[in-house]
Amino acid sequence: VTFDLVGRSNLINRSGAQLIGVPPTGAIDMAGLLNKRYELGRLVGQALSDESYVQDLDIPEDETAEIKVPLRISTFPLLETSGRRIGVITLIKDITEVVSLERELRTAERLTSLGTLSAGIAHEIKNPLSAIDLNLRLLESEVLENVHDGDTKEYFRILREEIGRLNAIVDNVLRFSRPSSAPGGPVDVAGILQRTVDLLAHTCRERAISVDVRIEADSCVLWGDASGLQQAFLNILLNAIQSMHEAGSIRVSLDISGGDGPDRSCELTVQDSGCGIHARDIERIFDPFFTNKSGGTGLGLSIVHRIVSDHKGTVQVSSAPGKGTRFVVRLPMAAQEVLS
Ligand SMILES: Nc1ncnc2c1ncn2[C@@H]1O[C@H](COP(=O)(O)OP(=O)(O)O)[C@@H](O)[C@H]1O
Ligand SMILES: [Mg+2]
């Protein structure tokens, strides 16, 4: 887009018009631009009034603005052949895709390093923990032969229970950090999704949470690890349930996206009406041990990420704090032909 010295656009190419939201032959002035996206207007204004230009300056997405997408902006002086300055040339790029790729890469990097570290620790804890468990059971049977009061029994029960919790955490860490070793097989995604929802039906009824399941794709069969995928679906649904303090709703749907080509995927969407996720947390929810819950382990979503990546799939999350959260899991069905 080029602007003259009073801040009126005199040339917009087609994609520029589309991005800014004016007709292909239309124009926009400074006030209009500031209205649509304040930072963009400010940068053009700065170039016009102070002759200060920017190169490849990224501004993050802004849900409240009319132009919402993240932008990369450069401004240059627009000069006549005589060298006289007659305006500003502005290059505006929609960098939605770049931003989401960068985010994915950062998450993957963090998960790899944290995964290696925590797998090492979990492995070291596993052996002493089994020794403690075994010896505690021996001690318990000896002590309870001679001592018969309820308190002592209760102490042992608590010890066993807490050791059980530690064991579960260690197993989860190992599960998250070890590459999947489960043998692959044909997986009926609709079937395991329905079974997972059924598992949680009772909990949902108790908490007055309505669950609406819409399965558009009944022949969503792919090659993978059925129990792993069930675990992933379970973790996402459990989080949805836990995000609600009182009654609420969860909408689950399964579709096939990407047509018949190589992008053909099973697409699972889980939308809840829970507390939502704060923007500053959203990049960290897949990190192992990141949790906002008092009894949480912070491992649920890191396991989801691992399992879905093992299937060459993706997980996307979008959330409005106070309103709810949506998780979309895409699982490619590339091995479909092999199956049939
Ligand atoms: N559906 C959701 N609604 C709101 N917050 C969520 C949702 N799913 C995940 N989160 C946030 O992500 C964090 C990490 O989730 P997770 O890895 O499953 O660990 P945990 O459930 O043990 O806290 C949660 O503590 C919560 O803050
Ligand atoms: Mg969880």
C-alpha cells in the first residue's frame, strides 16, 4: 500500500485490499487505518511524520482489532525521480502461518529437552520406589501380625496409596518421554472416541455437564496405537471436565477433513464451556509438569502431544478465558490405502 503525505492511500494491490478489508479499487485514510489496526496505522503515521521507517517489524495477532492476524510490516519512503519524498510505501504481510510454525517448533524443542531430562529422573526413581514398595509390604505384614490397632493399619494404607501415586507419576513421565513402542494396527477412531466418552458419562452426569457427541465420520480408520489414542482422547476430555466449576457443556465431534488427497485426516474437536486458558499460559500447556490445578501432574497434555506426534498428527488449541476452550486433533489417514 502506498500513502501520500497527508496519509491517504493512493495505491493498494489486490492482496493488500483483501487484508485491510477495502474494495480492490478502494482507498483508506489514516483514521480508517488506525481504526482497523492501531499499530499498523501508527507505523505508517510515524513514517509519514517523523520519517522513521521500520523493516520486518512483527506485530502479534489481536483478537480485538478489525484486522486480527499477526503482521510483518516494513515501511519505505516513496520518492519521486527528482528525489522528493511524496509518501510512504508500506509492505504488510500476514504471518499467521509463520507464527504457528514457530510456535510448534518451540513446543517441540522444549518437549524434547524436558522429555530427556525427566525420563532420566523418572528412570532413576523407578527402582528405589519398587524397593520401597516391596519392603513396605513385608514390613506391613510383619507389623500387622502383632499390632492390631486401626491407626497403624491406616498409616500403612496411606503409605501404600502415596507410593501408588508416585508410581503413576513416574509411569506417566516414562510414557511421555519414551517413543511409542506399541505395535501399530488398524484403529477405529470413532469407536474409541465413543468408548472414551462412555467411560466419562457417569462423571459428567454427576457434575451436570452435558456431552454432545457428533460423529460425522464413521469410517475413520487409521494405522496406529489404539490404546495410546484412547489415552490422548481421555486426557483432553478429562481436562474439559475439570475446567468447569459447575454445570456446563462439552461438544465433541469427529469429521474427516482434507478431501481425498494426501491431507485426508480424522479431525477430532472437543469444545468445552469451562474456565478457558489465559493467553500467557497457552504456549506452556503442553509442557510436562505445567499445571494450574492443585492436584494436577501437568503431564496429561504432554502425553497427548507425544501420542499425536507419534501418529504424525497435530493438536491445536484456541481458548477464550471465561468462555471455554477448543482442542482440535488432526490425525492423517495416509496409511488408509494400505489398510484397504
Ligand atoms: N480444557 C481446558 N480448559 C482450561 N484449561 C485447560 C484445559 N486443558 C488444559 N488446560 C490447562 O492446561 C494445564 C495442563 O493440563 P494437563 O497437561 O492435562 O495437566 P493437568 O490436568 O494435570 O493440570 C491445566 O492445568 C490447565 O491449566
Ligand atoms: Mg489433565
